[in-house]
Amino acid sequence: MKAVRALSEGMHPVFRRWRLRKRFIFTLTLALIALAPARADDEWGRRRIVVDATPLDALEIAAPTRTIFGPLEYRGGLALRAEAPRFGGFSALAFDPASGYWMSVSDHGWWLRAKLVTKEGKPVGLVDAEMAPVLGPDGKPVGRTKRFDTESLTMHDGIAWVGIERAHDVLRFDVGREGLAARGQIVPLPAEAKKLPSNQSLEAVCYAAHGPARGTLIAIAERARKGENLPTRGFIILGAQKGAFDLKRRDDFDITDCAFAPNGDLFVLERRFGWFSGLAMRLRKIDPRTIKPDATLDGVVLMEAGPGTVIDNMEGLAITKNEKGETILTLISDDNFSMLQRTVLLQFRLRED
């Protein structure tokens, strides 16, 4: 270090001036970028996109004709891709029946809204797609703030609730009235929620529109406690009884999303990753009558999928009824903006017959 310092101190004046000029130009460039007015079509503005969809006709690669997985029937899937820099990282999924649009949020603070096209009960593509920045209470994109990590989404009657990791917040958006330009309003949370692990906090939010838990909004942490299979923590944010509860974890699976079915049952999506075991996903069904303060929730495993299937990092779950009255589970993956991963959308029918 002394030799480096001596060399710097003995630098010829010409080189000193060149170094100062270079610093000035760099600083000026950054300032001009920061002061440049945002345009409707720039990286912070709302934009329409074209989404390419590749069919995933089989869930299991080695058994392409298999469609039955316990109580679930695989209906089909899509590998999604778009020439848009913000496309990817989708960690949640919800359907707005009033508009007919599907919505998602990326973990960089962006909305995705599109219509899902189906043919003979199978998903075939996304149309009328657009992306826009998620706006905070001050009207600024949350992607520029500590609330950038938007990880979960649920909707009811035009209201969207978004769970945010790291900042440990839930924001409420009136997208029914204001569309993607809606500003998020902070939803009060228990003090305990603010003490969750930074990158394993509010990974799932879901609203019950029907059934025993009707009117209840819950948020669940990915992994609230250190330890392979210790229960995670959930919070009843809206409803007749507010408070916190535990949700059991097994086999080192983490919680990635939740959704209430039209009949009121609670479904939980889980994910596991190991450097040697690869990616796996699991779906559990939980009795909604057990959602109470201080309760410990558990449920039955509906299915698991791992290596040898077309799954990726499955993080989003939505449950709807189709025109035939069938209960459909739709899942989406977070590709982490990695060239080694994909944005995958999968659909299953819940076999209730």
C-alpha cells in the first residue's frame, strides 16, 4: 500500500488532471440520468408486451401420457418468454373475474397483466399482456425503494393485496378503479411480522371469499424460524379473529404461496431446492376452520413433483372455477431472471368426482 500511495503522490500533473476529468464526466453522466424525465415508454413506464408460449403437454418427461397425480389432473402448461427486460421473476398469481385478466407481480416490483387463452381445457397462450411498475403510497415505483421485493398477491372485488419481503409489508391496491396506476396503501401488521427474517418473510398472502374463513386475509412467512423443519409463522390480517398462527413444515419444504378455493378450502404451495436433489414442489390442502389465533395448521399433501418433470421454481398459485364448474389450480414459476431457469405456467384440475 505504501508503494501504491507513493506512486500516486508522484503522479505527473497531466495524469492527475485526466483522472479528475474522468471522474467529473462519470459524475455528470449519473446526474443527467437521474434528472432525465421519465417517459411513458421507458423502463419505468407501463408497456404492452408480446409473450411467446411453448406448450408443455406432459408434466412427467419420462411418462408423457400420465395426467393423474393423486387428486389432481394435469391439464397442461406453458413455458413463457418475452423480449422485455422486466419480464420474469414472477412470484405470485391472481385472477380478476371482473376484468378477465390474470395478474402477477415480479420480485423486482413490476405488475404483469394478461388474458390466458385456453383450448379444450388446456392453456395455449397469453394475449393482451402489459407490464407496469408497482407504485408505492407516494406514487413512486417500489422497485426504487426498500419495498422492491414484491413476492405475493391476492385479489377480491377489484382490491389487490401484495406481500413484500425484506420490508415486511402488505400493500393494498384498488386496481378495480385505478388499474395498474393504483398506489399501494400500507396495511397494518402485527409487530411480530416486522421481525421476520429479511429474505424469508411474507411469501404468501391469500383472501377467503367463501367458506368458513370468509372475509379473512392471511399472510404466511416462507420460513420464519431457523431450522430444517420448524413451523413457519402466519398472520390473520383481516377477519373476525386477528392474530398469529403456526404452519407446520416438513421435509425442508418452504412456503411460497397460498390460495383459497371457491369452496373455502386453503391450499398451500411449497418449494424445496437442493444442489444435489434439485427443485421440487408440493401442494397441501388445509381445513379453513383451523385458521385461528395461536393455532398450529397442517394439512394433507395432494401431490409432489421434482426432477424429471417440467416444473421450475414454482412460487405462485391461484384457484378458479372454469365455465364447466371445475376447480382449476394455476401455478407460475419465478425464474430469478436466470438463463438457467424458465417462467413456467401449469394448470391442474381438482378431481372432485
